[in-house]
Amino acid sequence: MRQYIVDAFTEKIFGGNPAAVCVLEDFPPETLMQNIARENNLSETAFVAKSGDSYRLRWFTPAAEVDFCGHATLATAYVILTLLEKDLPAVAFETLSGRFTVARKGKMFEMNFPAYKPTKIPVTAAMSDAVGAKILEAYLARDLLMVLESAAAVENLAPDLNKLAKLDGLTQAVTAVDKNFDCVSRVFAPKISVPEDPVTGSTHCLIAPYWSERLGKTKLIARQASARGGVLHCEVAGARVKISGNAVLFAVADLTT
């Protein structure tokens, strides 16, 4: 089994969000995929197998399979379009969340995802206690999004991960306006053994629609303020969100399993 380690949403290695991409002829047993993801100990390990004119794609965290991951989709598209099928202009993936396409966009890769519709919910004492900062608004879809007062509040946040894990949402995200970008965010996923996700494409399917409506613009440049950091170019088009980013190859290995 050939495995690639790709840093997504960055132009240089050791930035963005690393993902492992395992290229297969067919999926092995789920227990093996989960063990590989646990051994890699990255936020996501992607498993991809060609099927006709598209690819089947699955994502595993160290703890569980998930239904949607943006940065590992970007990493997988990078492997296919730059290393395996260099002449393809785009690649289609069949996933647990439906069919996704990723196309070349200059030096970047543009992913076309379904948008999450932000549903406003009350800010609770449990949210404030877990986050440890003032929360202006809260929204829930697959993930929980909490709006803070400033970019500095997002950057300096030191949440209680045990308390975050008890909140709604698969991930718990914080966001604010950013003077150098349209918005800034951080994303935590302690429920699936990812304390902080460096750069999160899937959660921007919630973050981008929120800021698109708030700022009155369809094209956004979003910064994720993790220690590694990353930039996502987002375009909200009705029920879809296009998210573009760069990716770079870090390593290639042959697994012995």
C-alpha cells in the first residue's frame, strides 16, 4: 500500500494541515484502516480507490471514520492530479457525504462542497465555560460555530478540551473578523481525538456561509490561526461552497500491512 503525506492549505511543508493518503485497488477491512489512521496519528488519513471514472474516498481520524473532511480531500486530489493522473483537469470522489469534485485552479485546487446552513442557537453557560472567552453568537450544523469579539480572542484562546467535548457538534469552532483577511477561526475536535485541527475545510462549509451573509460578499479569504496556520479561499454559491487551497508533498512510503 503506497501512502503519501501531504500538507494541505499551505505552500510550504510544515505548514497547513498534514493528511495521509493511502492509494488502494480496493478498501481493506475497516479495522485495518482504523489502525493505520491511529498509527499515523494525524487528524485524518484518507483511503482512496479508483472506481470507473471516479474515485471512492473514505476518511479516518485516529478514533473513528468521519463522513466529511476537506483538507484530506485536498491532499488526495493533490496526489491524484499531480502524481498519478497528471493530465486530468479535475477528479471526482464518491464519499459518505455524496459526490465531490476537485478541479485545478491555477496553482491551487478548488473543491466543490455542500454548504452547511448556519442555525442560530442560544449561547449557553457551558459554551462560555468551555471556551473561556466572551461568545457573541452561536450556530449549529454538523459543527458548532461560536463567534468571538476579535481576532485576538480567537488567537489567544485556551479552551478546556474536556468541556468542549461535551458541547454539541462534531467539531467546535470559534471565529471572528480579521483585519488582514475576511475572517479568522480555530477548530477543535476532541470528540474524535483531534485536540485542535490545524486547517479545516469541512468546517468552513459552515464558517464561509456565515461570514458571506454577515459581510455581504460571496468570495472570502479565511485564515485558520492554529500553530501551523493556513489560508482557505472560499466562494459561497447558494447551497454550495467552493474552497480552494495549495498543497505540498512531504513524504511517500510503502506500508507493510
